[in-house]
Amino acid sequence: MALKQTPDHPAYDILSRAYAPDVASSIFVDKVIRKPLTLRPTSPDPSSQDARAARRRHRLRKTEHASKRRKPKRLSAREKKALGLYEIPRSGQQHAMFVPLHRLWLGYMREILGIKPGGKTYVTAVSSGSILASADYHGAELEVVRSRCVSRVGCKGFVVKDSKFTFEIITRSNVLKVIPKEHTIFRFEIPQMDSATPRKDSETPTEATEQTEPSRSDDVPPLIFELHGDQFQFRAPDRITKKFKPKWMDDL
């Protein structure tokens, strides 16, 4: 395409120096005059907005799916205390409610100490001292027999919480009391099981008496133990893994 007149344009002046007049006119028309001018719209394209919203929804779904697969975050000790997870409600502070737990604890203690019907009826400090030290005392019936605080002596009840420095017990009067372990000696009893073999329904009382010893659990004295709170200031989970060894105590 030939131009009718020479345009007054800086681009044409530069092209005319490098090319012949016909070639310079053709390049000027194709590259300058007929060059499309793209204008940016004042409002965004609806299709781009839909794509952006779709990407956002996909990202949110991916994040939600990943959060469901993750394990829930554990509560901290401060959060547990604020929620009161370890506090016993007023309605649950009933002595009769913990009687089945106490019976279960007695069976647990007989099992770990090896007290069986027809078996041994005694324990020694060498064989059972470490077992008693690492045992769980939730459900035990403890009695305070010695303490620097005289008002605590004689307090007796079921252990409902065994912390590092205290025992929380429920007394027979349905009162929750917190007893410090420091400078306190506790006592508990484990009734021994009947060493005689229980008679069957088909046997007569005379035959059963001849085959077994005429001893009853009421005639066998219970095993009595004492816990020195000063040497027992450990959390229940820590006592299970801790190895206790006999050693001399100057303060005993």
C-alpha cells in the first residue's frame, strides 16, 4: 500500500532511512497505522471473576479436608483446669457411689500381691515393697493415722484423686477432703480371701468341712499397710514407670 503523501511521523522518518520509500511505506502502514490498540476494560471480565471464586472454593475445600484428617489438638493443662475436667461435681460426691470402685481395687491389690485362695496369706517388704509403691490407689480406703495437723488424724474415705502432693478422698459423710501427703502417714487394709475351697451345691456341709479347713475370711486378719506421704510424693503415672529400691530413711 502506497501512501498518497509523506506522513509527518517519527516512525516513518526512521523507516525511510533504513528502507526504500515503497518498503518503508508498507511497513509503516502494517505496523503503525493498522496496529490494533488493546484497551483495558473498566470492569473485570465476569469469566475471570467466576474462575477466581472457583479457585477460592477449591482452596477452602482442600483446607477443610486437610483439617479433618489432622488429629485434634490436645488440651493444655491450663485449658483442662479452666474447663474443670478433673473436678468432681457436687452431685458425684457420694460415698456410696465409690463402693464398687473400692471392691474393684481390692481385687486388683490381691492380684498384684499374689494373694489367692489357698495361697500365701502374707507379704514381705522385700517381695512386695516395690509393688505397693508403684500401685494405683484410686479406690483405696485410706485413713490418716499420723499428721502434723491434728485435725486430719482419723479422716477416712475412698481415694478419688491421687495427685503428686495430695490425696482427695470422699468420707462417709459425703464430704470431699484434700489431704496433703507431706508429714502424713496413711493406713489401709486389704481383707484376705477365704483360703478354703468353696463347697459345691451337691456337697453336704459335713463333706465340705472334711475336705477343706474350717477357716473363714472373717477369722483371717486383714493385711494392714501404712504409707509415708513424705516418701510418696509422685504422680500415679510416674510411679508405674519408676523403679523403687529399698534404702535407709533417716527421718523414719
